[in-house]
Amino acid sequence: MTEADRHSAIAANRRDLMQIVAGLVAMLPEAMVGMLPRWLYLAILQGLRPAESALRRLIAMAAVGITVTPRKARAAPTGAIPSGSGPRKTAFGLFDPRKNVDPQEKHARGFGPNIRFFDGEDTAPPEKKTISPNDEINAQALCRRLAALQAAMDDIPGQARRLARILARGRARWKRVMRPGRPPGYRHRGKRPVDVLLADCQELALRALHDWEPAIADTS
């Protein structure tokens, strides 16, 4: 893939992603107070996860070819560090979340002792909580993720430089940007626009990042 083809693909997929994200934002009620019905929360989340994965791949493609200049070490502050009182902004996650493959976390349902009494005292089992689609769920974290997605989508070159700096410092290799296998939010044979977009971005990113390593400028 040539540099011109890569930038053209990033621009075209970014336009499609902007339309998808605009649809997610439109699903939020005008008087947003931090709580959403479960059905609406899940509907936004099902579109947000693949949109985040698609943007990560566009950012990774934009980071190809960036030469990073190492930053000089700064002295630690000597005085008190002020703490802001305003709302905290969530930085967009540049790396796919890892899958949990710990076998200790998996337990077979229905196995194990089912003790209902001890020392002669019989206690009734707790009542099962009924889950309703209209249950209210705190959506503040979801809204912060959506805002971080919008901010990163509006500044893909800046996010690409941020990714290149992280990789150049040796904190992670570029292969950690995209986890092995299916990306988060991927649907096999998905028909939604976000499913098609994510599949295209996955294929393009794998082609663009083949044998790529971040370049560090020589300041000696």
C-alpha cells in the first residue's frame, strides 16, 4: 500500500465513521442526566465498541512513517502539584483491550456445593433480581468514551503522533494495537454500516502495518 493510498483510505473511512458516530450521539436524550434505560445503553454500546476499534486502526495507519524525536527528561516538580477541580476528560484508548484467557476465571455453572443451612439454621436462598430493559443504568462512563471517540476522530494526526511516541518509548509494540483474532465489537457477517466499516479498517490496517516499526530520530 502506497502512502497516497493509505491517506486516501484513512480519509474515506473517517467520513463514514463520522456519520456512524453522529448517529450514536443522536440516540442520547437532550436532557442527559447521567442515567439511561438499559435498552438504550446497550444499543449505544453495541455501536460504540466497533466504532472505537475502527478508529484505532485508522490511527495506527496514520502513524506509519512518523519519525519520533525522543523527549528530554524533565526534572520532577519540587512544589505542590495542583489538582484540577473541573470534569476529567477520558483519553481515547489506542490499544485494543486484551482478552481474558485465564482459566482460573472460568467456572462451570451449576457445579459446587449448594449449602442452604449450617448448624441447624435454614435460610432461604436470595431472590433472583429481575432485569428489565427499562432499568436505569449510569451512563457517565459511556458518555466519556463517546466524547473521547469524537475528540480523537477530529484529530487523527495528533493521535497518530501520540501512538508513535508510546511505541518509540518501548512501552508496547505496534502488534498490541490490534489484538490477535477478531477486533472488539466485531460481528461475523455483520450487516450494519459499522460492521462493514470495521471489517474494511481491519484489513487495511493489517496491510499498512505489515513489517512496520516506529522510527526514532537520531539527535546525537
